[in-house]
Amino acid sequence: MTRTFDDLVTEADSVPVAGWDFSWLDGRASEERPSWGYARSMAVRMADADAALDIQTGGGEVLAGVDRLPRLTVATESWPPNIVLANRLLRPRGVTVVATADDAPLPFADDSFDLVVCRHPVSTDWAEIARVLQPGGTYLSQEVGPASVFELVEWFLGPQPPEVRHTRHPDRARTAAEAAGLTVVDLRMESLRTEFHDIGAVVYFLRKVIWMVPGFTVDRYRPRLRALHDRIQADGPFVAYATRFLVEARKPS
């Protein structure tokens, strides 16, 4: 039996969204993965590092998947529910989780880490990354690129101006990294097909990735949600395109 709009929305509006685990969407939404394999690339670099920092670790899920962690491994996170999850996953591995605001200076001394990593940062403070990196150290990050999933964003917010669509561009990351004194050694971007198979998947995604449609609530956007539900029912999955870029930068020795 086809589930009703109200059933799907009520369910998706009630499930927990803490952490960075998207397994609730299995079978309900899909997204292509970048060819570079961020988790694998990060694990390779972790195996060779002595002191590593994972910025904005979320619930610690990616870091927890690394088989061999450096002697000193530290993670930062700002959102209290994620801090609880990260501690639960990472403390048994000997990782220290530090609570700090995303826009605050990193609470570490200069030249503390030979590896700094971050997956999908809210923002990137290149000066702080350069400060805490040891000479010869590496920063590796996978970031959300420009106009990512904007087919969905603009369904709710309407057409966005060029200055909004072009933020988070890899060229800007290169310029900022170099201005902070780092050398960019790898920079690539890909566009990845994303499908939402039911309206519940859309609600869950927008509740979890809160910057996509700021202030999103089911009540506020119920008419647009209903219209999108009807479209999915009539035409099949709603298709959008996520953009991701990989950036690797080094601090000169």
C-alpha cells in the first residue's frame, strides 16, 4: 500500500537526526560517491601521521572507521548531541573530543599536528589550520561545492542569486589556502546524482543538513512539501546534483 503524505512526513519529522549517519535514508534516497574516496584517503594519511586533528567531526563516524589512528588523535565538534555521539564512538579508541564553536579559533598551540582533516566543514578557517599544522604538515578535506543540491534548495526558496550559487567554490578555497601560506597540492570537484524517492527522505535530509534550507520545519513548508510529494508520486524520484570537492594542502617545511 502506498503510504500517505501525512504518514511519511510525520515519521521523518520525529526520528533523531544527531550525528552524521545517513543510514535512515537507505532505500529512500541515494547519492553518488566521489571517485577519490575521502574516508579511504584519510585513513591512508592517518596511518602515517603522529598527531592528527579532525575538525567538525560530527558524530565521529568517519574517524571511528579508521583502522590505525595516530599516537595523538583529537577531534573537535560544536553541536552538543554530536559531541555525545562522538565521545561514545571515539573515546574507546583513545581520541579526545573537544567541544568548540565552529567559528572559534582552534584551541590548540601552534604547530601541534602533522595532519589536519575535515569532512564537510561548515566553514574553513584557513589561517587557523595553517597555524596548528606543523611545518611540512598536511590538510585534507572534502567540502560541499557550489550550488550543491540546489534543485531541492530552490524548490523551497526559489531561484538563488549568482553570489549564493557560486559560494563554496574550489577556486575560492585555493585562494584562501594560499593566502594563509599553504600550498595546494590537489584540488578536484565532481557533480553527483542524488535521488529522493519519497517526501520523508526530503524532510529527514533538510532536518539533518540544516544549512540547505535555513529555518526548515514541516509546518513552515508544508504546501511545498505537499507539492513535491505529488510530483514524486506522479513522476518518480526527485533528482538533484550534489557537488563535492577534495582539497589537499601542505604547510611549507
